[in-house]
Amino acid sequence: MLYPSNLEEKIGFDKIKQAIRKKCTGEYGQSYVDNIKFSSDFELIKKLLNQTDEFVSILQSGLPFPGGEYFNVRKHLVKASKIDAYLSDEEFHELKLTISKTEDLLKFFKKYHDQFEHLTLLTIGIYLNPQLLYSINKVIDESGKIRNSASDELIKIRGKIQELEFKVRAKLERILKKFIKDGYSSEEVNITIRNGRLVIPVRAEFKRVTGGFIHDESASGQTAFIEPSSLVELNNDIRDLYYKEKREIIRILIALTDLIRPEVDNLRKCYEFVGIMDFIKAKALYAIELKAILPELVNTAKIEWLQARHPILYLSHQLSGKPVIPLDITLTHENRILVISGPNAGGKSVCLQTVGLIQFMLQCGLLAPLLEGSKTGIFQRIFIDIGDEQSLENDLSTYSSHLMNMNSFLKFATKKTLFLIDEFGTGTEPQFGGAIAESILRELSKKRSFGIITTHYTNLKKFAEKTPGIINGAMRFDITKMEPLFELHIGKPGSSFALEIAGKIGLPNEIIQYAKQGIGTSHVNFERLLGELEVEKKAFEVQKRKLSEKESKYTKLVKEYDLLKRDLEKNRNKAIKDARQEANDIISKANKEIEKTIRLIKEAKADKEKTRKLRRKLEEFKENIKPPEPSVKKVISKKPGIKVIEGNIEPGDFVRIVDQGSVGQVLNIKRNTAEVAIGDLKSNIKLSRLERISKKEYGYQERGSTHSAKIISSDLNEKLKFFETTLDLRGKRAEDALTILNHYLDDALLLSMNEIRILHGKGDGILRDVIRAHLSQIDYIDSVYDEDVDRGGSGISIVHLK
């Protein structure tokens, strides 16, 4: 059940049908578009969606899907079914193209039936007599004309016609040349045809002189078209042959019509099959244009949509290059009704129409513009109350019309109903309108119906907050820029930001203050609280994004570390293997040398001189294979003005870091690393980066560094002397206040301040919100909170720096 009767037009589904209709190739496909109907049959919807999804796969796969046009042959088949009727050559040509397309489609799905099983099921019951297309092709050529070879008699007739026309034309050309020579005809004229007969154009004044039959005159009357009397008989023969040809063609067409007459029912099914394929293809083309998908379908009332986009708005904005902000929408049995609030022109109504249109599309068998992972259920009834339904004829005001709609909702709503209500309760005095709206919402909730409503009424937001099955939602708003974000956030109500927007557009402050008094403190505080929640949510999202970025960076570093570790391990193992091999080679070589020396000593028979020479040679070999000792001796620095002392570096020596110029004293040495005191700092530095210097040189370099430090220290002391821990921004414009605040925060960070106080005053709370929003985006801010009530409360923000 759909309510109201013009629901399709109200949600814009008629525009979608028009777009799909344009993508159809033939009339029959378009007729299917016109007959698209809403369904609550789960199996039917599933079948239709699977068919469209498979066709999307075909179009995106690049497979050779049969193209070509087809025609509306339904009237031809009706005509062919009558005994005394026959189809013309043009009608047979259209039927031939349609049969040919059917044959190609059947071949395609026979080949790819495993890949496209839902579409292949549509071929069941489609039978095409294989001789039918052959028989039609034998008679009708590619241009839709009767072939000469359609019958032996037709070949003879057309051959005779061609022969006689050639003879007549030859005689006419001779006569025409004579007429031109005699001046009866102009030189630029040619033989032409009038009333199916070959004639010669002759000047009007000579039409009686030339002799013959006058068939026509030119519009000016200056030229007559004459058939010479000598050719009348030949032309009569040609005319007789044409009549004979016509009778033979009719005979052929009657025979061909008799051949297809028994196949009319099968051909009708073929035509319907081609039309359905045309229709599904059009739906698939529209789905590709929308980037639509087949969501997970569940046989219950449910909506779990990711990145839902309004179809018409999406395509419109694509043409103009504008982005469309997608929506994540969830309606489950736990939270069946969503109450959306927020500022005007913030996207509430678009959100409502998006839900209505996408759900309607899905239950009509159309794929939806959602993100993969979305789930959707089936509703038996869809009710909407969108727009102004004022009726002068029925003496109904806008509010009365809304109440009539609500009355129908309450009568017919079930637990499988989806209702959509825009600006719930408006059109009458807010106090009464809000109360009635709350009562209606309560009854719809009792019926366990699903729905979305948009509202500005605070009582409906509070009712949603405390009622199970109903949840608040808000269209996001950037309070610093005072502009809507068109993002839906489910879980918290939204503010209309009416006072803030009024202030931004320049309404006098006294008017806004008076309005606040009229509204009442509690209501203003409630709206303000919603605004603060929006600011805090934005700050939280900024922090969440930063944490996500850091996590991503950390993950990347871990991957790089693991890769480097694997490389190092690999290189280490290789180095150990190479070292072992080298050691084995050295030992083997040494053993050979020792054995050789022993052998030579024995041969020398204890000759002392020879033995001494052999031992000295063995010692030289030992020195050659001995690995070099790591040296800590430093090369004298070439830098002018720095005197470097040669020799090994020991604890207590004064040293200079070669690549930095800093000086220090060595405290301890472990292997090839020295612990060096540089001023008040201690650092472990490789010996290869150090050079030994004298105590005098160390003192000279140290004094130069101290002098620079004293200058910097003097500037910091000056800043510290005049620095105030409280910044007063009262009365400042937002832009000026943020500029001053940024400079102040720079000084506080430089002076290592842990806590500062920002005095912005209470007022309307706008300056406070802007400052809080700005502070939430700064990395080195640890926390921000209000001062104690007795010391200024929300008029002062306490800021802790990391």
C-alpha cells in the first residue's frame, strides 16, 4: 500500500522512469518502464534485482553482448495470424531483424548460462524455428527488399523488364539527340519517368510537332514530357511486366506469411523476450550511471545503508561538478524511528526524500546508489507526508491536510510500514502543534512502524531521547563558519542555530536578546548545549583523525622496521657465512705454511741460520693474515683555527665533534663509543666522530657557545618579565581574537607555561565557542575547561599545555 496516490511524483520516481525510458532501444522496452510497479514480494524483488545486477556485469565485462535494433512487431503478428492477410516486404524486414536479435540473445545466454543464471532463466519457453529466419532471408534482402531470387518466375520477369527498359532507353536516347539537334529540346535535359513510363522533356511550343503521348508538363508550363508514339507499345509491355512482377511478389509474400502463421505465438514470446532484455539493459545502464549496487537483501523491515546518495541530485550535481554528501542511515527493530533536527537548509528534507526514493527504487527492482556492505529490508507499506497539500477545492488548509495524512497513517500503519514526515507538527501554533505531533509519534511507535521525521520542536527531540525504539539524529552544522555540512549524525539531536544565524546575518543585538528572553532560559540553554555538543564533536573528530593519521604512520614505520630488520638479518647471516669461509681459508693456508716450514727445517738438519730464516718468514706470514686492529687515532682537522692533538682518545680528554663543532670532555669509553659531557648534557658518540683538542682550545670554544646562550637567555628573561598568564579577549571580533590568541600561545609555549587563562566573557557564548573550537585543533593543547563558578565560570577558559 502506498500513500498518497501521487507518491511516485512526490519523491521524484517519475523522473527516474523517464531517465530509464530514454535508455531503451525499442517501444516494447519502454512499455515495461511505464509499467514498473512497487512490490512487497521478497522473492520477486530479489529476482528483479539479480537480473539487473547480472546485466550490469555483462556491460562491464566487455563480453560480446548482441546489439542491434528491434521493432514493434506485435501488430505485424496480429496481421499474420489472419488467414486472408499477408505481410509486406517492409513488415517482413522488421520481423526479420527482431527474430535475428532473438536468435543472437539465445546463443549468448546458451554460451554464458553459468555466469548469468538469473537472466538465462528468462530464455526458458522461448522457441525459435531454425528454418524461419532462413526462409525470410531467402526472400528479403538486407535493405528490406524482395530478392530477385525469391522465385524462378520473379527472376524471369525482372530479367525481361531489364531487357525491354534497356531497349527503350537506347531508342529514346537516339530520339533525344535528334530533338536537341532540331531545337525541340534543350541540351541540358535527360530522359526521365512520368506515370511509370520513360519520356523526353520537350519545349512546350514543339509538343504538337514531335508527335507522341503527352504525360505531364512542368510547373512553369514551358516543358512537356512526351512519350514518342514509336515507343508506346514497348512501354506498354514494360507496364504489363511490372503488374506481373507485383502479382508474383504478392504470391511470394502470401506463401511466406503462411509459413510464419503457425509460429505467431512463439514469435510473440520472442518479441516479449527481446523487449524484457531491452528493459533490463536500460535499468543496468542507469545503475552504472548512478554507480548503484545490489545491497544485501533481507526478508524483514530494516534499513542499514552506507553512503546513500539521492539519485537525481547525484546526477544533477555530477553535471555541474558539485559534490553530493552521502548519508549513513540505520533503522532497525531497536531504533525504528529516526527524529532528524537541525538548521534550515541543512539537508533534512533531502535526507527524507533520499530514503523514500531509494527504498521505492529497490522495491521496484532497481539497483540503489549505496556502498557495498549495505543491507536493506522490505516494507509492505510506504506513507509520506512531504510538501504543502493545501486544497482550495476541498477547503483544506496546509495543517488540516497534514492532519488528514496523519489520520491515514494511524489507521493503516503496521510493523512493516515505512513512514516519512517532513516538518512534523508545523502549520499551527507551535505549542499545540508540537503536542499533537508528540502524541501521533507515540502512537506510531506503539504500532512498531518504521519511519523518519524532520522537526524543529524541542519536545519531539526530548521525547525521542527517552522513548525506546526512537532515536535522535542531527544534520551537522559548522558553528565557526556558520554554514551547514549536510552530514547526518545519528544519536544526538541537532540545534536550529536560529539565534546564531540571526546574529551572523546582522540582526541587531537587542532584537536577539529580546528573542532570548521570550524563548526562556531553559530553551536557550538546551539549544546552547546542542551547539556545544556540535563543537565538541567536531573537536573529537579532529583528534580522531589525527590519531588515525598517527596510527597509519606508526604502522608504516613498523613495516619499514620489519623490512629493515629482515634485510639486516639477511646481511648479517651472509657476513657471518663469508667470515667463516674466509677464516677457514686462512687456517687452511696457515696449516699448509706451517707444514711446509717444518718440512724445510727437517731437511736443513737443524741448521740454525736456515731455521732462523724460516721462523722469520713464518712470523711475516702471521702478520700478513692478522686482521687490522681498530684505530682510534684521529687525522688532524684541516679546519683553520682549531688545533687538533694526535693520539688515542682517553677518559678526561677534551674533544670536538667533527661534523657539528661542539666541544666537550670525555667521561668514559666503552669499545668504540665515548660518553661525552657537552655543557650540562651527556651524550654517547662514536670515537670516529671525535677529535682530541687542548684544554685551552676547549675553553675558547666553550666561551663562544656561552656568549650565544646568554643573548638568548636575555631575550627570554625579558619576555618572561612582562608575560601575563591571563589573556583578555572580551569585546574582540572573532577574527581579531584568534590572531591575538595565536601570538599569545606562541609566547606561552616558548616560555614553557603549563597553564594559561583566556577571558572571553559569557554573553551569547559565540566568542567562547569559536575559541574552544580553535583550541581543539592545536596539537600542544592538553585540555580546556571552564573556570570555577565563583571565579568566572564559563566566561573564562582554563588551558593546559602539554
